[in-house]
Amino acid sequence: MTVTDATIALELVANLPAERVALSPLLRDAFALRDRLSAFDALYVALAARRRARLVTLDARLARGAGDLVEVVLITS
């Protein structure tokens, strides 16, 4: 990646809309996924399920673990 490409990418990321989300409402749902996902991944899945949102990931393992719970888009190279 060139310096120009990196600068453009950083600018795009900096301008993404971001929202902080409280973890406490997600904890029970995430805990229920403890046998199939890491705690970190389970929180993302719990949030996607709660929001009825599509989960976009590069992580094939996460996609497999969450595929029957939420809509998952696996990005492959």
C-alpha cells in the first residue's frame, strides 16, 4: 500500500459514522454463545442479532459460528 493509498484509507475510516454501544444489554446473549464463539465475536453477533443487521467479516470461523444466527457476509480475497 502506498502512502497515498494509506492516507485515503485513513481518511475514509476517520469519516465513518461510529456509535458506542453499551455491552451490558448484550452480555446474556453473548454468554449463550460461549460454546461456539469467543466472547469478543459473540458480542458482535449479539449486537447484529439485536439490530437485525448483517454481519460483515473477513473471519471464516466467525462466519461459520454465526451463520445460523444472523445474516453473515464473508469477504474473501
